[in-house]
Amino acid sequence: MPTDVEIIVGDSRKVLTSFPERTFQCCVTSPPYWGLRDYGIEGQIGAEPTLERYLGDLVAIFREVRRVLRDDGTLWLNIGDSYTSGNRGWRDPDKKNPARGMNYRPPNPTGLKDKELIGIPWRIALALQADGWYLRSDVIWYKPNCQPESVKDRPTRSHEYVFLLSKNEDYFYDSEGSKEPTTTRGQLRNRRTVWSINTEASKEAHFAMFPPSLVKLCMVAGSAEGSKIIDPFFGAGTVGVVARELGRGCVGIELKPEYAEIARKRIASAAVQTTLFSRRSSLGSA
């Protein structure tokens, strides 16, 4: 059973080009959100000066993902939204969330006013659809334990999106393995598009980690046991942890060496039998 996990430190825009076509069955990933965090590393996705540049970078990366996916491959893309910055070039830290502080913030996208929801998830989904992906489903990830917000003029955000996209019209989807329980004991039904999953904190992982239970649902539905998974934004390595648990191989690409090291430690401690490779890409940054 191939449960190898390889971590590559490098820029996905370059590293993905080194893989041959049809290498992976499934991609499960959560890219950095635009203008929300400063990861403190040159070339980071999410720090583009314009929304158009951000969307263009993601479309280019996922075009390479589509190339390296098998013909039955799927992409499970977790992404959240953000608001216009009001053209402020900074943001103060929050007592409950120090990482919220930023030394840069992009200006309002053209045509948008202050205090507007940008609609980033659907902008990405439609851009990927226009680039050739099949947009198959929009899943609402409902977070019962969402972080409180101090706003008084709108509801507190408690959800993000997970988009299911496929390389071709026909693709692998394990509807039986991904079924959910009904209110009748012992009965199952086809999984619905609202997933209630708590966020999970970690002392080691950075703040943008997404929960293993969310990754597991995507991976079970989108890949067969023994297949290979790709995550071009590996972060704290949750996709690698889940892949090993479910009997899949995995390649994770991470730009920031500190996060790659966190991922290595998490995966190693999760299962001593994991074959874990870690290397720095020689391809450089985009």
C-alpha cells in the first residue's frame, strides 16, 4: 500500500511543472486567501497587489494541477472570502488573533466600494471553469465554532466554500464511501452540500490549518485507496496526515520552510510507519 508522503519546499508555480502528466488522482488543497495574511515570504500567493493578479496566479497553478491529474481526477478546493480594505495599507493585530496584523493590504478591487464582500470564492470557481475545469459542486463548510467577530452591521461569517471540480466529464467519485447518516438509525443517504465541521486548533500548526475531518471527506469521495494525492499549498501538512491514514500516497508543496518543517513533524508523529521524504525544490521561485 503506497502511503509515502513527500514534502517539497518550493513554489508550486515551478514545482508542478516537474511532474509528468496524469500522476495524481486527486488534489485536496486550501490556498492562501487574498489580502488576509502576511506569511512573511517573498513570492507568496495571496499578497498580489490586485485581485486580478491573485486570480491569475491561482488559475495558472491549477492549470498545472489539471495537467498532472489523471483523466478521472478531481480538485477539492477550500477557499474563504474577504472584504475590501478601504484602501488602508495595513491592519492592526487583534488580541484574540495576533496574526491578523498586516504591514500591507491591497487596495479595493476596481469597481468595489469600502466595506464590500469581494466574492472571492465564486470568482475563483468561475475563473477555473472558464479555464477548462468542470465545476461540479459548491459545498458549504459550516463552522459551528467559528471565530467571533466584533461587527455590528452584518451577520458573523461562519462558513467557507469547498468546490468540487473535475478534469473531465466522467471522473472518480465514491458516492458509497462518502454517504452520510440519516435521522433513521442505520440508514445512509447521498452526502448533502452543507458540511458541519468544527475548526481545529493546533499549537504547532499555523493559523490557516484546515481540519482533518474536512480533508477526509474530500479524499474519500475523490480518490481510491492506493492512489496518489497532490496538495500545492501544503501548509501544516493536514492532507499528508489524512492521506497516510487512508492509505494514499501524497506529495505536498510548501513555499515556507518553517511550515514544511511543521508538516514533517506532524506527519512523522502521526504514524511512524509513514515513509516521509523532504527536499527543497531546485526550481526556484516564480
